[in-house]
Amino acid sequence: MNSPFNVPDEYTQGFIKAGQTLMQALMGGQVVGVSVAPPATQPTAPLNPTGSAPAVQLAQLQLGYLQQQMALWSRMMVGGLAGEPVVAAERGDRRFHAGEWRDNPLYSLLKQSYLLNSRFLTDLVEAPDLDDATRHRLRFYMRQFIDAMSPANSAVTNPDVIRLAIESKGASLRAGFENLQADLRKGGLTITDEAAFEIGRNVATSEGAVVFENELMQLIQYAPLTETVASRPLVIVPPCINKFYILDLQPDNSFVRHAVQQGQTVFLVSWRNPDASAAHLTWDDYVEQGAIKALAVAREIAGVDQVNALGWCVGGTLLSTALAVLAARGDPSVASLTLLTTMLDFRDPGDLGVFIDEAGVRAREAAIGRGGIYPGSELGFVFQTLRANDLIWPNVINNYLKGKAPEAFDLLFWNADSTNLPGPMYAWYLRNMYLENNLIVADRLTVCGEAVNLGRIDLPSYVLATQEDHIVPWRSAYQTTQQVGGRSCFVLGASGHIAGVINPASKNKRSYWTGGQQGPDAQAWLAGATETPGSWWTHWIQWLRPFEGKPVAARSKLGNRKYRVIEPAPGRYVQVRAGQSS
């Protein structure tokens, strides 16, 4: 199914399957591929012919829903909807901030009816007796439907939109239509003012140079900001599904700059945004020619026996795979491992798991598993759906209904700068991580000619998860402490996948938890953990100190005789946008 907004087939087909599953389950039927428990009771007056237990729950839900709707309409008929509402929006829900939603009886009725409908549909998913994976999928797609149906998303039922259209004599609606046409031509929703930022000018500005490149990546070495530096450099492997400069947005929130200011010699992988010429690349290539090569080059330039390594998200999965390969080869060239919001155990993949099943993975393998490109625009849309009420619908309202230009925001500029993936690499990743969870099974996978066993990674490790992560659930990230060898330090940061990581020490915001007893139960760890105000960055740098090596004079030149400077940071590879040729 083609869409002008690059909606993946998995998303549209998922909606259809979810609806079929819910209807069959509520009617007491057996759903193919879904575990639906047999009826537990026989109600005296069932709502459906089967007399199943879900029918009893459905009857109770309907009764409660009708009672609340009657209360809502009774108050409306008697004297308006002043006073406490029958149902209120959740705290922090920004969709209904306009005064009309509270003070105008008709808008208040519309809002509360929507909220009651939303609550009923949310509860409806819990009625059938389903397996956890199926229920999770139903919850996800029901939330997508509920979010889309908000009256705030329609020009005729949003008081802000109507008021602005009247005040502008229709100019706002004309501008909105023009914005919509522009996005249709572009093939995606505009979520920020993309013209406000330029890579290398006002984002990704830390001083450094590209000192190595191959068909997969460029390796950047950053210039020192201290007179002495740790002898062992820090090598960062960011995710290949996003661009590296999330770690170097602005000077005041740059993780790279912070590490350099703490005396680290930082090397960072800048992944190529692959085009058709890279359509053959595999997971093995990303491990060998990406992560392992970056570690080796950094060690040679620094002239040391070991480096410290850090990986984020899928970059951490790649890095951990690389370290397991090095362990199998008897290579001790890494002194410590830091993993930021990384999954190695994919038993609970969170909302991303709703897009992945055997049929879908087989389709990807058939289409691009032997060669091809998975477009970054599709992956970007998937990530936006995980936070639709933050990244999709507010922009639909602002851009198309109000006719306004998106605001300039560096984080959203990065978010919109999507990257492609080589088909063979992506299909292998889907099957062996998300679908079959093979990485945690010792010696099941062979990567770069070596049997992979995470337990052979006998290194001190710093494992960071974030409490509200919608991409890597923190309890899944916690399981890394049970998979890798060596002594691990688990830290739980506040906020989500991005804001929880990019939490500058200088701003002293949020908090983090440490010190729980590390056993197999993540919740038990949290029960014994201690919360500390501020950024985990400070805690991490203190953890890293024992593995830095002795202090040495900062290098006046980047690279060395073998690895000479190719070009200034941030380099060419990060400049290439999805759809362009690299």
C-alpha cells in the first residue's frame, strides 16, 4: 500500500489485523495465531451468542459507559456543564488547553464525550483473555486510533483553529493547505523548521577531524579542551538508525563536548547514510568494518594497548556483538564498556515489537534481504507513532489547521534527519534480535566467523536505562547486567530514550537511581536503589576514571602518520540526507 507520507505496510496492515483480532476475541471466537482462553463462565444474559467470559466484561463496560454518558447529558440538559467534569483529561494533556474546552458547554460536551469513548475503547482491549504479545499489539493500535480521533485534530471541532480562521479571514486555512501540499510533495510531516539548522554551523559544531573512512563510516577524532588527557581514548558507537550529532547538538547539551572537557580523547563513528551502492552491506560488515575497525584505529592513533568503548541503542547492540567477537578472538583491546539505552535481550521489545512478526520479517527478507535499501522515512514514521501526541498530531494541527510554520528545535531537526539501512543488515537484525532473540543464546549466532557469547565479554560495564523509554524499555535494558560478563553498574535515569540520555550536567536537571541489588529481577533492583538529583553524566565520568589510564599531555595534532586528517568534523557522511547519493 503506497502512501504519500511513507507509512510502512506493517503499520496499515497492523491496524487491520488488530481490529480483526479484537472483534473475534470479543465475540468469543478463536483467532488464528492468537491464544484466546475458553469461556470461564456462562452469563445468564450474554451480549453475544457464545456466552463467553469477555461478553460479561463487555456488558459491564457498556453499562458503566452508558451511565457516565447519561450523567454527562443530564448535566448538559439541566444547566450546562459547570463544575467538576464527569471525566477529566489526564494531567499534562495539552490538547484541551483552550478555555472553550472548559467554559463552552458544547465544547465541554464534545471533549468529555471523546474522553469517555477513549476510556471505553481502552478498557475494551482488556476484556478478552489474550496472550501478552497480542494484548500489547491491540493496546498500541487502539491508542493510535484514539489519538487520531481527538476533536482537537479537526478544523471544525477545534476552537483555536476556528478562532484563528475567523481572525485571519481564512488566511490561516489557506496557509495550512499550502503546508499540506508541500509535505505531500516531500513525502513526510514537517515537525520543525529545518532551514533553521545546518550541520557543522549550529549543530555538530565540536572541533575535530575525520581521521579514517571506509564505505560504512567515518571516524571523527575531537580536539582536546584540556592540557592533559586520559591516555586511553573513548570510542563512541552511536546508532546507525539515526545520525551521531544527537550527541553533539549544541555546546551546552553536547555529550561529546562534556567528555572532552573531562579530559577524554573522544573518537566517534559517523555512519554513512547508505544508498544503492551500499545495498549489499550486512550486520557482519557493520560489526567488523564499523565497530571493530573504529576501536582498532583509535587505539593505534592513541598508541595504547586498550580503549574505553561506549554504545547507544542499536550502536550498543553492534558494539556488544563486536566485543563478543573480539573476546572469541582473544583480543583484550577494550578496557571498559558503557551502554546507553541498549537492548541485548529482546524478550520485551516495547512498542516496536508490535510491528514485527514472522510474516512481516519474511516479507522484508524476500524484498530486501539479499540486497536493497530500507528507507529512513519509513523508520522515522514508525518512531513518530510511538509518541503520536507529541510528534504527529500537534504538528498536524499547527501546520495544516492553523497554517503556522513549525518552530525551530534542534532535537526535532535531528529527529527528522532520517537515515536509510542496507536491506541485508536490517532483515538480519529484525529476525535475530526482535523476532528470535538469538543474541542472548550462547554460541547460537556466528558473526564475523566467530560464535557469539555475550558472557565472554569480561569487562567492567556501565549500563544506563531511562525510566520512560518507549524504544528500549528500562527493564529490558536492565537484563544486560545478566548477559555480559564482568562487573556491571546499572543506572536508571529519569525521562525517556533521548531526554534521559541528553541530560547535561551543567543544567542539573532530572535525577537518576543507583545502588540496587543486581539480580535477575529489575523491579527488585529498583526497590533497593537510591535516587540522586541531577545528571547521570557526573556519575558516569567518576565511574570511568579508574579505566582511563595515566594522564598524558594533550595531543597538538589529530590523527597520526598512518591515519592522517581527511577533513574537518563533522565530515561528509553526516551531511547526506536520506534519498541523496553519498
